[in-house]
Amino acid sequence: MGAILAQNTAWSNVERALAALRARGLLTPRRLGVVPPRRLARLIRPSGTFRIKARRLRAFLAYLRRRYRGRLRGMDRTPLAELRAGLLAVPGVGPETADSILLYALGRPVFVVDAYTRRVLHRHRLLSAAAGYEEARALFERHLPGDPRLFNEYHALLVAVGKRYCQSRPRCEECPLRFDLRGKPPRGGARRAGRRRRAPRGSAPVLPSP
Ligand code: SF4
């Protein structure tokens, strides 16, 4: 549920919506599945675009009922590729949402890619600006052991770096990943970063350093 509520909003808003559902004992697929659409939309209002998300939640719950008798645990025995294809066929479930369900709810070894991740990869010359979601996901899954706990932590760290340092104007001088730039400016971010942080006259240039 959290994966759908989290689309295009901050997690703090999702928590408020989840708290409203929890307070009414609705945090199970079976109970949530019988909540009328308008009431569901009202309850999840804090998560934003609540009417759309209510429709998506209901579509996901219908899929869960149809394929797995309404139980997340039923998904455990389905091969990963088949499960992912099934989730992606649910209206409103895109790759990031599907992979969040697979990794966070089901503990499957799938790397979740978000906008922060792609920005860091692009600035570090690991991914072109035109690369899509699947290309970024494949890059991680090719180079990391397929361990859900590692994927979970790795993604969380990238999000933390993205929020704190790799913003629209990158703050490379303070970022823990600056060593990976090997003294080069971040791709696509150098000009803006330089404009913001001009070194005082006579001082050494501020460059990312190992
Ligand atoms: S070193 Fe710069 S480009 Fe790399 S992640 Fe940090 S802020 Fe972004």
C-alpha cells in the first residue's frame, strides 16, 4: 500500500495516510478491499492525488484477490519475472512502484530506481541522460550481489545523498561520493555548481577531492 501511496509525494505524507488507515483497522488487504471508493479516497487524502491513488489501490487489491486470494504471502511462490510482469499489468503500477512492492513488501532481490538514483548515476557518468528505468536497474543488478537487504540499504543511501547533496545544484564539496568523480566536475551540474560556489580570490579552486 505504501508503494502506491508514495507515488509523487514525500514519505511523511504517506505516513499520515497510513496512520488514518491504521487507526480504523484497515491496514490489511481484506479489510481495505471492502472500503467504498469515496471513503478510501478521503482516508488517504494526506498522500496527495488521493482519488487517483484510491483507484490504483483498488486495482492492486483486485489483482491480489484475483491471483492470490487477497494474500500477499501467496506471492512468495511465484517466480520473480512472472510476479513483476503481473504487477506491471495492474493499472497505475509502474516499474518503481512494482519494484518497491517486490523489494520492500516481499523481500525479492530487485533494485528500486528513483529520480535521485538516476541523477547520481548520470552525474557520475554511469548512465546517459536518455537512459530509462530498466537500464538503471540492470546496472545495479549486474554489479551487486542479489541481496534484498543490500539493495534496500544501497537505495536508502542514494536517496539520502540525493536529498542532502545531489540537489538540482550539486553540493559536491561536502558530498561523501565526491571521491568517485575523480577530480572531474559532475556531468551536467558543473556550471550551476560553479556559479553558486565561486572560490574567493586567491584561494585554491574548490574541486571534489578523494
Ligand atoms: S559528488 Fe556531486 S554529483 Fe556526486 S552525488 Fe555528490 S553531489 Fe551528486
